[in-house]
Amino acid sequence: MMKQKDKLKISILVWNLSTNDGYIRASLLQKSLIQLGYEVEILGFLFGKELYAAIPPNTKLQAREGANYPKFFKSIGELIKRIDGDIIYAIKPQPASYGVALLKKLYTRRPVIVDIDDWEMSWHGGDSWQYRPTLKQFARDLLKSNGALRSPYHPLYLKWMEALINQADAVTVHNQFLQQRFGGTFVPNGKDTSLFDPSRYDSNASRNRYGLSGYKILMFPGAPRPYKGLEDILMALEKINQSDLKLVIVGGSPYDDYDRQLQQQWGRWMIKLPKFSADVMPDVVAAADIVVVPQRDTPETRAQFPLKITDGMAMAKPVLSTKVGDIPNILGGTGYLAAPGSPEEIAEQIQLIFQDLDAANERGKRARQRCIEKYSLEAMASSLKSVIARL
């Protein structure tokens, strides 16, 4: 039974609050649900030493220590006691979010929504992945202190979670690939278009603030990974060979030293900026001439809705991306597209943009209008309203 009170409360569960892997989507959903008049809390685990750096200071969260099994069971028990929403919204079909939500549902009967913003198994080979250990290997994986099955995010558990998606009362997804695979309601990755509003920022002042004056800036406002195609941008810059063209990477990689590898090979074309909290990012993006999202074509990228695209769209910047997954549909003719993995085509598009920057900026203005209509928090809230109403 739902509790009788003025405001319906929704508990959003994030499997790992130490990275952007879930928190950003959770915070967008939280803002949209608050717009609809719900009370919303975010809870989750820390599988790192501290909270994800882009979480704004003073954000109210409930976090418990993430750990390997069996120690993790204690953290799960502590978090479950804290979940008091009328509806539980799990971000990703991870054991530490969706698994916890299903446990809570078992004895409270509270409805559960699972949000799928990535095909988690795509990182492990997708449908072809299988766990077929020998008895001896299984015993090692399960019983040794560093055994593979002690990890709460082992692919075996992810596969189990995917098989349990039909136990959710509702499913939300953010692109066509995921909707075809898992069903559910399309809820786009919204953008706070009142925060990401170019009229509130001065591009020249931003360039001065971040040491970018005098350059033509291609900005990638995210964490570098090999599938994100930054090498293709850097090869394009090498091909164009203009010393004032720079790729600015904001934040670096929390996962590995890939950005350092890029720096070693392509340092002359790169400028690295530190991590910034989410509320400062529009001021950083204001310094860009072009926002670049050069995704390569992989099973992982086909399942993604890159948030960096709507950073650029909302800030009315020319967006240069690739023909992968939903990206052409997201831009809807308001950006610039190249074939994935093609530095030659990317170089052509960069030169095309800078040859007529006024025309490119006009296209950027159309991108902002499209973002407001289709990818704003308000558009997100509209989709969510129907999901919650059905529950």
C-alpha cells in the first residue's frame, strides 16, 4: 500500500556514486521528477574512495561503502533500511541498484522502475559472453578473497539482472537500440536548458578564465575512452596542421591513464582542463568553438546517448559527431556528421565549420531549439509523467 501523504516520494538507486556511471542520469531524472512535484532522494554505494567529482557540493545523498561479497551484504542491508520512497527507481540493471530495488520490493511490494542507459553486457562481449568454469575454477572464483565472483559487478550477475528486467513494474530507456532490446518507455537524456543557456555566459570571458584565448577550440567535455574516437580528432588536427587548433579535454579519465597516453602521442594538439562540478560546466562549454563527440562504431556506442551532444546543443555550439547509433536522429540535421573512425572526414568537417563559422553558429542556434523541444528536462518530465501515472 502507498503511504497517504501530500507528496509521492521516489528513491533513486545508483550503483556507484564514485563515478559518472549512473549519477548523471540519476540527477537528470531527479530534476525532472522534482519538476513534476515529487519528493526525490538519491541513494547508492561508493566503490571508490570518494564521491564523483562533478557532484555539486552540498548535494543531499545517502551513500554506503561498496565492497566485494560477502562484506557487501552488510552495506546492502544498511542501504535497504534507508530506502523509504513509494516508488524505487533503479539506475542500470546492476546488482547494486536494480538487485537492491528488487530485494526491497520483495517485502514492501513497492513498485520498481529500472532505467537502462547502457547495454551493460556490451562491455563483456554481449550475447556471446558465457561463464563456464571448471569446478576448480568456480571454487576459486567464489571462495578466494580476490575471486572473480566476489565482485558485485561480475558479468554473471549482470546477465542475471538482465534476465530479471521483466520483474520491474516499468522500464525506461534513452535510445532506440535499448528500446528494441529491452522494451520500455523512451525517456531522453534531458539537459537543464536554463542552466545551459548561452545568453548567460560570455565566451571570451570563459576563454580567458580557462587559459584558452588565442586558440580555435574543439572541446570534448567528458572522460576519454578508446571508443570515444578522440584519436580520430587528433589525427584530423595533425592532417590540418594549424597550430591554433586545439582539442580541449575537460576532466580526464577516472577509469585509467588513457588521457595520458593521448597526451604523450598528440600533446601538441591537446589542452587538458581539470574536472568541474556540473553547475560550472556551461561556463566551460561556452569557451568552445565546436563541441566534438567523435564516437566510434562499437556495440557499446550503439547503445549510448552521449550527454556531451546535448551540452553542445543547449549551448548553441556547432556539434561535430559521427553516424553511430541514435546520434544522427538526436542532432536531426542541426549538427555536423562524419563517418565513424574517419579522421579524413572529420578533418573536412572541421575545415567546413571554420570556413564559415557564422553559418555554423546559426546551425548551433537551431540545435539549441531542438534541444529545448526534445531533450530538455521538461521533455524528460513529460515522458516520466506517463510512466509514474501507470504505476
